[in-house]
Amino acid sequence: MIRLARLAAALLPLAGLAALWLQSDRTYHAGTEWEVPIMGYDPRDFLRGHYVEFSYDWPGFDPFRHTPREALCLQGSAPALEKVTVLRAGQPCTHPMRLPEGGAYGWEALERGRLYIGQDRAVQLEQQLRNRDQRGIVTIRQREDGSFTPISIRFRPLTPEEIAERDAPAQAPLSPFDPLAPPAVMDK
């Protein structure tokens, strides 16, 4: 009897650990996958700690105009993301994304993200991050409760429109006084 109790005492924690792992795996794989363009990854800081850090470039969303944002509504036919809008309280949305509690980025979690990359892929990814003629695309998995997880990254060539936008000259200042220009030199 004591032998059976010891065996149960050893197997019960293992069974509980296996159940937690199964639940975590099921949660990770549940949800809708979306392809989100990214920007702002720093090619000089290659895979610090094997994490790629980036900013989401949500289609149709201006992060400076839409503040504060605690939730977003994804629109489109997965995985093609057509538009993102700010989700207001009580507003219906088929694919909501909510600001995660805690996390590495706090209030900026809907704007910035990071993705773990294994060592075997790190060298290839470093070369792709250096190429200015490619666009980064992160696949995120968005769940019904509004939580989301970045799961992969890939690159595609820039379209001619994106190249033209990137290479366009900066806009002329609106007035003769440019607050970002160096100070004028005075004669006297």
C-alpha cells in the first residue's frame, strides 16, 4: 500500500504538469492567423538575445492620431489584413485585439512586438534585415479573447509604390522658418 502511495505521489505531479503543458499548447495554437507588415526594426542591433524587435505597421492606422488605444479591431479576410481601427467600448468587432496585461511593452504592446528566433535561423535573418529592398511581415495568432502572439517572420520584396515612397524627397517646410534647421548665422 505504501509503495502504491509513493508511486501515485510521484506520478500525480507529472500528470498535472502534462495537463498544464497540453492546455498551454492548445491555447498557443488556437486563433486566427494574420499577416501584419512591420517597420522600425533596427538592422544595427542584430538579434539581441535572439529576439527580433519591431513596430507593427497596421494598415489604415495612424498611431499618432489614435490615442489612447487599449484595443484594436482587425478587418479583412485572414490572413490578409485590410484595415485596423481603434475598438471602442461596446463596439462590435469580429477580430478584436486587446492590450495585454503585463508583458514587455506595457502600453505600447499594440504598437511594438518581439519574436524569438532560433540560432539556426539567426544568420539568415540578419542578412534579410540588412536588405532595404524587402518588407518584413510578421504572422500573429489572434485569439477570441483578444490576446495575440507573434509566431513567425518572413520578408517580401518592396512593391514599386513602396520604393517610390521610401525614396521620395522630404517635404519642403511649410514656412521659411524651419524649427528643425540649424540656427541662422547673424552678421552683426
